[in-house]
Amino acid sequence: MIFVCGSTIGSIQITAYISNLRALLILRKQIISALFGLGILIISISWFFLSENRNINDTVGGLDANRQAVGFFVGALIGTILTLIISSIVNFDLKLSNSDKNEGGLDSLRRQNYFLAIKDEYLVFRSDCKTYLAKQYTDLPKNIIHERVKGLFVKFR
């Protein structure tokens, strides 16, 4: 679980550097944050695979698949939450100007920290939820959900 948590933090840092999402970086300098993410990723992988024998059957003391899946999920969730909290605290002074308020989604994380972006989206949603939801789904091709579900039924028949 610690390996997955560290790998998640490192992966998010590298991705934030590549995508220029400054508000997700834990360290202020972009290249240093990318190197920090790469370092955490390499250390996590090395620690996991080189520390001891990992090929243990679940009947002789190893983890069964269900526990592994839960451990992976919890580790990834903790890594993501830690990254969002730490990066929002470090980048607390990043705020969108009024002219940039039309940016939404991940693009808002280029100039605004995560918690401020969530707060702004929530305020827009709360002011008029029907218009907000209609705006979110108007760009989708018509009947996309119906087509996807129909494709799954045809595939698994």
C-alpha cells in the first residue's frame, strides 16, 4: 500500500509537470517537482521489488487477490488525497482572475489550486444546477450513452 501511495504521488507530479498543471505540483519549481516525482516513483518501485521476496502464494501467507485490490485502491486513494491537500496548501496563493473564470475542469488547475477550483464549481452548480448540468452534457454527441450501453450488450452477448 505504501508503494502504491508513493507511486501515485510520483505519477501525479510527473503528469502535472508534463501537462503544466502548476496547482497540482507539491514543490513550486516545475522541474524540481518533476524530479521529485520521478525520485519517489523510482524509490517506491525499488523498495517494493528489491526489499524481499514478493512471490508468495496466498495459501502460505501471501495476500489474496481481494486484499491486494483493496490495498491498491486504498493506496492510490491516499496518494491522490495527499497530493491534493499538500498541493492546495503549497499553492494557496494561486487564484484565477475574473477574466479566467470561464476555464473549467483540469484547465483551471493551471492557475488555481484544487480546493478553490472545487469551491468555484460548487458555487456555479449551486446557483443554477439545471443550467450547469445541461452545459456539462451539451457537448456530448447525441445518444452517446445509449450507443455505449448497446455496444456493451452486443459485445457480451
